[in-house]
Amino acid sequence: EAQVTQNPRYLITVTGKKLTVTCSQNMNHEYMSWYRQDPGLGLRQIYYSMNVEVTDKGDVPEGYKVSRKEKRNFPLILESPSPNQTSLYFCASSLRQGTYNEQFFGPGTRLTVL
Amino acid sequence: LAKTTQPISMDSYEGQEVNITCSHNNIATNDYITWYQQFPSQGPRFIIQGYKTKVTNEVASLFIPADRKSSTLSLPRVSLSDTAVYYCLVGDTGSGAGSYQLTFGKGTKLSVIP
């Protein structure tokens, strides 16, 4: 089944404890991205990647890192999480870059930073 | 990327037709208009896309006037299960040079009332 998977689905952590949220797609998509969703602020793009080893900042990259060493994986890294990073996170992928290409979203990761 | 403007929220009774309009005054020649639907705590999913005139699928219709400066998503005879946030995106295939950020914004929250 074609899908985007994220792990973990739920995470409660404390300020400053490094964490990684994994994202994997099995559709051989070139474009992958991370979003965060907060009440009243909509869906905001954090980072995106157009292909292996090609990443760039989205609208809200501060406090996050990403890597794209393999085509299928695009992990989101929070080196020193803070409470303002408490949010619902979505990973997405599409065949290529460009709004024209359908985005496939993962199930989401609800992160709470205490 | 063309900036889009949508109403923040709409209410509708079950069984009615709902029309959500998106304004995109600076749409470019190569841009397509794409709509996504997001249910609570789920990632957005693609529902319809068009370039001009009218597009219809099993879920919705998309009306685009000749000047393409706006578009209207039409949901026929809505039910409670259509309660969701609807996002309008405008952009191209990504074949040209430039930033490939995707901007979903806040979308339109549709509430269907029994």
C-alpha cells in the first residue's frame, strides 16, 4: 500500500532532550516536507527536500533540522526542544516539487514538550 | 507563489450545496489551482485540481472563471462528514527555477450542521 509513515504518533518529552521524528514513504517520491499545525495558525511548512541531499527551509525552520540521506526517509530532528515546539507535525511527499503535484500526508505526530 | 485568500470559516446545513471561493489575483500563467480537505487530527488529502473552466470528480466541482483570479470549490449536498478544513493552493509544476515552498495557510473551516 502506498503510504507515508511517521513515528512516533505521540510523544511527550522535556525541554532540551533531543528527539527525532521519522518519516518514510514507499512511493519513490522526490519531494518531501515537514509541516507543523497549531490552532489558529494553519499548516506551516518547516523544511522541504527536493531530492536526496537537497533540503531547504520553509516558513518556520528555527529549532529544527532535517536530513535526506535516502530517498524514502526524511527525519525531523529537534536538537533542543522547547515548549513552543509543542504541536501536531505532518510529513508529506509528492512525486516532484511544485504545487501541481499531489501531496500525500502521513498520519501526524502529536508532540508535547514540557 | 501566488498568494491566496479564503474565508476563515463557513457554516452549512446538511443537504445544502456549499461553495468556497478562493482569491488568487496574482496567479501566473503556468499555475494550477489545487484544493485539499483536512479532517481533524488527520493530514490533508487532495480533492480536486484545475487550470481553467470547470472540473468535476466524485467528491467536488471546481469552477474557474476566464481571468483565473479566483476559483470556487463546490460541494454538492453536504453531510456531517464533510465538516473539515479546506485549503486552496496555487502554483505550477515545479519545472522552473525558484523556491519550492508550499503554503497551505489557514484554510476555510466548514462546519455542517444537522
